[in-house]
Amino acid sequence: MLTWSHYRFKQTLKFHALKRGCVVHDVTEEYTSKTCSKCGHVHEKLGANKKFKCPHCGHSLPRDWNGAINIFIKSLNDLTSASTSVEAGEDVPQYTVEISTCY
């Protein structure tokens, strides 16, 4: 049931975006809540914590925010690499997002 609702939401979102001339880009979400959005370290032992704290750089923020930032960065990287022809040995541009939070 949850999968069906998610599918219907995505289809509805794509339909309304197309009507308004927008594009919806699907991004896979694996490891997005376990990967530090600041340094890229994968925190394998995160468990069910609601707060993400990177053991590598100490970056700390709510787990859902960290996942959302990583999905955004992943989307930018996917779109950039798909629209850029890269010569052998040339670096693919990467994006860094600086986030300041106030609670």
C-alpha cells in the first residue's frame, strides 16, 4: 500500500510539473541518510538515530535534513554529469552545499 501511494504521488507530481513546464528528476536514495553531507563519510553504524553526527568530521544535524541535502547534491551531480561531455582525465564538477541551521 505504501509503495502504491508513493507511486501515485510521483505520477501526480510529474503530471502537474509537465503541465507547468517543469521537469521532475528521480534520484535514488540509497545511503543518503548515512552519508555525511559535509565530508562524504558513510556512517555504517547510524542505526535508528534521528540525529546524524559524523564520526569523521563531527558534522551534526537532523538525519532527515542530512538525507535531503544528499538527495539534492546527488541530483545536481546526476544532472551535471548527464549534460556534460567529459574528456578522458577531465574532472566532473562536484557541488558542495554549505548549510547553516538555526533551531
